[in-house]
Amino acid sequence: MALTKKGQIEITFNWIYILIAGTVILLFFVGLVYKQKVVSEEKLTTEVVEILDSILHGASVAEKTKNFVNTGGIADYTLQFSCDEGVSNYGIKDSGFQEENSVTPIFSLPSIQTSRLVFWSLPYKLPYKIIDLLFITSANTNYVFLGVNDFVNEFLDATQESDPFLKIATDSKNDIDEVRAGGNTYLRLIDVDGTHGILDNQQLPANLKDFDEERITAVVFKAAQSVDFFIVQNGRWKKTNFNPVNLVSLGGERDAAKYAAIFAGNDKIYECNMAKAFKRMQYLDEVYQGKVEDLIAFYVGSSVNNKDVCLISLTEPLLQTVLQRHHTSARSCVLEKKCGDLIELSKKIISINDNMESEGCVKLY
């Protein structure tokens, strides 16, 4: 029997209805899956950042130690680190969840994508221990020194571990033209004396031009206790700091401030995190000023044979004045990035402390 025109219209309408209903149902499930995916990613991001936060806190209080963590399920994600106005931020790139840290000085590249992170802490002393500086790097970052000196040999030795998971990739070359990117994702060049061709607006050498520009950085140490930081833009070196960045340290073996410059991705990360150390320095100076007052009171009322010698050490030159100037200089480091005579004042405190020890007195630290 032939369909009437009305019947044909009803059948067509039914098919349209089915298609619309099917599309709505399909969109519903697609939306549900997408929403679940977003929720899962947000949950993963939150969990990862919280785990990272726990690791950072644990690594920062473990002095002179290296630790590693396999990133596992987040190996395909890019971790980001930054620091602004004395507060570090870290988390997964393009995610809405970031963790903050205003206490621990954290030195790393701005972005890291890796299957394994390595954490290394060293004590910063000026002159007494201020805080542990925390360095974060990855299994796929190569640190290449241009030039050789005692510091380079020390650093190379310090990064070689029997445990391959704790080993940091390092190398040394006489010239930048000898450097090869190899199989590493990130390349950090360290010019030990500023004589190896890393200059502002200088063209990148041909042997490095095929390497991803965003993954090449450099640090150049200067003779006058300062350092410059470089990135690559449009095939040329670009210095990120306008003024030389001061290295405030007493030098010597395992110079934490100098090591930190090697791991810090740029001048902002370096100076912002060092400011945390200087801020803590102010509090410690106040603690030691109180200790000096307690020691003076102890020896004034004591009958020990060397009381007069100890009182001289505590008051001539007036240790309290030196500590106050040390405190003022540390404050200037935080507020103005001008550390003045902080190093010389630290040396005076060391001298007084050593003299107190040799005279059999209670030491300041």
C-alpha cells in the first residue's frame, strides 16, 4: 500500500527526532567523559603538586644530601618554577593549582619535563649556617663547563655518585665550539671566567643551532664575585640581568651561593631565592645578639679563670656592633640588592669566634 503524504511526513519527522535525541545523548556522554577527564587531571595536578611540596620540604631540611624521585605518570607534564617578591611558586604548566613557598630557597630551571628529578641541598653559611639552599635538576639536563679550574674540578667530583639515579650529568670543554647537545633535553653552559664567547647579542655557535632555543641557558662567572645569566632568542645570546648579580659568599669548598647560580634558571630565580636566605639571616643575627648579651652576663657573674679574656673577646671590638651591622647589611640585601660589607663583617665574626675558641671561651656559634 502506498504511503500517504501525511505518513511520509510522520516517518521523516520520527527519523529527525531520533537523530536529534541520539545527538543529545551522544553529546551528554561526551560532555560527561570530558568533565570526568578535567576532574581527573585537576585531581592529578593537585596530588602531584602536594607530593612535590612534601618532597621539597623534606629535601630542604636534609643537609648535604641528594635525593631523587621518578616522576612516573607526570613525566609528560612540564613542571614550572618561579619566584617573585620572596615567594616561590611551583606546579604543572597551564594548570590552575600552584604551591607557594616563602621560606626554602629553591634554585632550578623555570621549566622541567623529565622522568626523574634530582634534589640536592647544601648549607649556606655567612659566617654561621643560615639555611639550606635546595637545588632541583633533572636526569635530562646536562651541565657543561667552559674552562677548567679548581672550582670546576670540585663541582664535577661532587656530582659523580655511585648511585646512577643521583648522578647529575656534567662535562667540561675548553671551547664552546666543542659542545654537543647529545641526547639531553636541557643544556646549561657555565663559563667559568667570562672568556668563552657568551656575550649579550652574540650569535649562537653553529654546533648548537639545531637545539631547541628554549632549552639552552648559560651562566657566566665574573672575576669580581658576580655572575650573568643568559637565555637564547632568535639564535643569539640574551642576558637576562641588567646589572651584574652579586655572589655573596665566603668562597671555599661547596660554595652554596655559587652552586645555586649554576642551577638557577635566571637572575630573577637566583636573587629572589637568595633574598629568602638574607631575610632569615636577619632573624639569626638577632638571636646571636641575644646570645652575646647572655654570654656577657654569664662571664660578669662568673669566677672562671679566663673570664676577663672572654669578656674582652665579647666586647673589644664590640661584637654586638658587628652583629648589628651584619643585620643591617642583610636587610639591605633583601630590600635593595646591595649587600655592602656583609662579607667583611662575616670575616670579623669568624675571627672573633675563632679567638674565643682558642682562649677556651664559650663560642658564639
